[in-house]
Amino acid sequence: SQQGEEDPQALSIQEGENATMNCSYKTSINNLQWYRQNSGRGLVHLILIRSNEREKHSGRLRVTLDTSKKSSSLLITASRAADTASYFCATAQGGSEKLVFGKGTKLTVNP
Amino acid sequence: ETGVTQSPTHLIKTRGQQVTLRCSSQSGHNTVSWYQQALGQGPQFIFQYYREEENGRGNFPPRFSGLQFPNYSSELNVNALELDDSALYLCASSPEGGGYGYTFGSGTRLTVV
């Protein structure tokens, strides 16, 4: 079963604009990770934020985590057409650190 | 460093048949996980192998089985294929359990007819 829920399901913006995607989850986690997937192929790891962290940056990406609300957000600044993809949040749970994914946000960046 | 490679990339099987999917983990990674991704859905955890031992299993029936070899490569076997097994199967590797994020392969697209 899916635990994470991304919001919105789809997002269309113009190049240069910022894109914000949100993720909610239900149980306690070890960490939360964001992945990108192009055209139904493999996932690319973007960023990992641990449960004791509140904010993390990587290049044009900014991730926040609020464990009290069980939610996270991914901000992509100054978006490019190449950012067009599906974005998934995944919570890492348990000793095996298995990933539980949401259904993803489909981002379209128009040139 | 090499990434995760999966083979084959595409496969068509008939209902009731058996299939084996293969995965070579990234150099230095001893943890391999398998995920099933149906169209329009997020990936679902099948199982994980750590140093050749199963280290966690998702909600999949026993006809889904796996193996990890001493070089940390892995196989996913599915017996008695059903139409609903049609999906993208993803392999992901990580150093020491996954607390560093996973490297995913490009997947095997399995179609059961």
C-alpha cells in the first residue's frame, strides 16, 4: 500500500518559475527521500532528509520536513524544461530502511 | 563507478510462466532492493537483500522470490505469472542498508499476456 501522498498530482509551470510539491505520510520514519523519474524509467535520487533535520538544500532543491505534521515539501527554484518529470517522495522505515512511495507529482515545465 | 544495471529491459511472458530478472548493484553497494511499479503508481517494495540474506519483505506472495550472490548482484524470480504482474520492476542498491539513499536501475518492463 502507498503511504506517502504527494500534492498536487500534476503541476504545470513556465520555465524560470519555482515548483513546490508536498508530501504527507502516516507513520514514524528514519528519513525521507525525494526521487525523480523520467518517462517511466529508473528513479534518480535527489535528496535525503533525516528525521532530526528540518531543512536541507542541494543546488536548486530545497526540502523541508515537519515530523509533527508528518509532511515534507520539495521546492525546485528557477525551473528548467529538463526538470519535466514525475517526482516521488519516499519514507524510509524499519530496520531494512525499505522505501514507501507515494503516487508522485507529475511536473511539466514549459519552455 | 558503474551504476545499477538490470536485464532484460523488456520482456513478454505468458500467464502461468516463470520469469527471472537480473540486477548488478553499484560497485561498493551490499544492499539490493526490488520494487514493482504499476502504471501510474509509485513503486512498491518487494524485498531487500543484505549480504546475501533477505532483510525485509513487502506484501507480495511467495511466488515472488529472490537471491543475492557473493558479488552482491541479485535476481528476482516470479513463478506462475499473472496478468497483474505486468509492471516495471526496479532494482535499487545502497551501501549498508539504505540510510544514504538508493541508486536505481532503469528497470525491466514485464508484460504478461
